[in-house]
Amino acid sequence: MPTYKLMYFNIKGLGESIRWLFAYAGVDFEDQRVSADEWKALKPTMPFNQLPVLEVDGKRVNQSTAICRYLAKQFGLAGKDDWENLEIDAIIDTISDLRTKIVSAAHERVAEAKAEKLKLAEETTELFIGRLEKIVKANGGHLVGGKITWADIIFVATLEIVNPRMGRDIVEKAEGLKALRHKVQSLPGIKAWLAKRPNTEH
Amino acid sequence: MPTYKLMYFNIKGLGESIRWLFAYAGVDFEDQRVSADEWKALKPTMPFNQLPVLEVDGKRVNQSTAICRYLAKQFGLAGKDDWENLEIDAIIDTISDLRTKIVSAAHERVAEAKAEKLKLAEETTELFIGRLEKIVKANGGHLVGGKITWADIIFVATLEIVNPRMGRDIVEKAEGLKALRHKVQSLPGIKAWLAKRPNTEH
């Protein structure tokens, strides 16, 4: 088993999905949480000056979704063939689009731009959650292939990020997605992580 | 060989990278270009109401990057192992981040927000192109693994999208990346596609 170190800030943000995958698999990793002071010195040494970065036996790589896909493959959470992996990747990028629209609206400081972005975030949420709910209902309670994959885990981890920014639970009326959240949060490794992880606001 | 149909608008946009992969591989596909009028009726029938969508033997899937990853695998443009695929995926998402920042700045209509976004686009371009240039030079003229992968093709196809929006050639001073562009554009399938494709402004 390789040695893993995740470098990220002391927030959930783009790092928490990666932590959930380690937790699911019961695989040890160093959960380095970089402070603002440490980041000043560290930033120019990181690939593309960004976090999260994963070190695998000392080799560094950036980009949270790429890291999740790699770990999912190692931990038995990928699809059973190329087509299932395509379906998973499409769902993952769709979730990422939704997340980006919501986070970008929440962070926008220019009033006129923010109003437009909030409207788009609301419309996208309604459409995407409706479609994802249909997919889960047609798929035995999972997003792809009728079984647990990293798409399920990343979706549920993403709800933690987007719900506070929308000021509500965006799956409140989607029974299938609510059941999926309960299922994922009840997985032994995830459940243990939720109980023991550092308590952070974001 | 399956039957492929790409559904997208009559622009390069998010569909052109997919077309380049078919062209590279010499694989036939129906290049359906949806007009604004047709789109009104088609939109609600598409997964997540978006294009591009690829049909493979009639099965539909959305998300351009997911589609490219799948086709790259079928066409021998993926990495040789999980680690190379992780490196490719990280580069692909880094290119996508750069593209998003540039396109988002170009499309922003609110003046104050646009100024901020243009500044971010300039800074990100300088940093990312500098780092990608180092990677290409350390890597035998390619982005990953010292050989052609879909990361090379998507990078070069993306230059067509971002350069007009930046008003300049962003790899002008990056000799390694310029050589990579020349190499990719000279691949027989890509070269033939560039000569025969519909002429579109965007």
C-alpha cells in the first residue's frame, strides 16, 4: 500500500470528497491542513499554485476530481467497464457544474452579477436535482450501475458544500437522493469519519 | 465499431475537442450541428438540457470532458496505467480551469465583475502556461508520458477557443507548447479535419 498525504486547507471545500474516499476504503492518509501562514511559503512550490494536492509515495498531483477518480479506481469504487466509467464521469462533471454555479453565486461580491448568478444557481439546482432524482430512482437507489460508486460518495459530500450556500437542503423534496445520502452517510467508514473529523465551518 | 453521433451547435465551443479525437482516430461520426430553432424543441429531451451530447449506438451521454476521456480510451490515447491517467486527468482539468477563467471573463457583461475576471484570466494564463511549458520540456515534447495522449490534443484544441478571447496567442513565448501545437496540428487525421471542417467564427 502506498503512502498517501493530502495537502489542503482546514476546510471541507475541494478536499473533503478525497477524505471521504479514504474513509470509505479504511485507508490511512496524512490529512495535512495548511494554515494561511504556511500557505504563503508553500504556494509557489505546488503544481499550479493550488490545493488540494495529493502525494502518493512522495509524487505530487493536483486537481481534486482527477485525484478522486484515481483513488476510486484503487478502492473499488469505479465502474465495471468503460461505459459505466463514462456514465460516472458525466454525473461527476454535472455535479461539479452545479457546485460551481452555487459557490460562484455565493462568492460574487458585485451586486448586479450576484443577482444573475443566484438566479442561474436556483434554476440549475431545480433542473439538475430533478434529473438526478429520476436517475437514482431508475437505478436501484444509486447514480450509476445500481451499486455504490464514487459518483454516489462525491454527490453526498457535495451536498455539504452547496446546502449552506443555498440556505436550504436542495434534496429536501427528492426522496431518492435523500435515501442515497442516508445510505452513503451510514457506510461504516464514512460514518466513522463524520464522527471523528475536525469540526470546520466550511 | 459502434455508431457515433455528436450533437452540438455549429461552433467549435465544447464540441470541437470531441471532433478532433474522432479525426485523430479516423473514426466516422455524425457531426450533427443543431440550429437555434431546432434547439428549442431538442433542449428538454437532452440529459441535463445541455449539449454536447454523444450518442453511442443510440445511448446518450452528456459532458464534453467525460466524452473525450471515453473516446480517448477507445482510440488508444489514454495513459499506460492508472498513474498516467491521473496525470492526464489533472492536466485536462487544469486546462479546463484556464479555459473557464478566460471564457467567463470574455462573456461577463457587468463592468466591475469583468475587470476582476480579466485580471484573474491574465494572471492564470501567465502562471499556467509557464508551468505547462516546463512540463512539456521535461517530458519529451508531450504533456504526459513522453508520447501523444488526449491531453496534448485537448490542449491544442483549447488554444483555438482561448486565443481569440485573450486577443493574442497565449503560447507565443512558450517554444515547447508551440512545438506541441505544430505536432498535433500536423497529425494526419487532425490536419485533414482542419482542412475540411465547417468554417465557424467561434
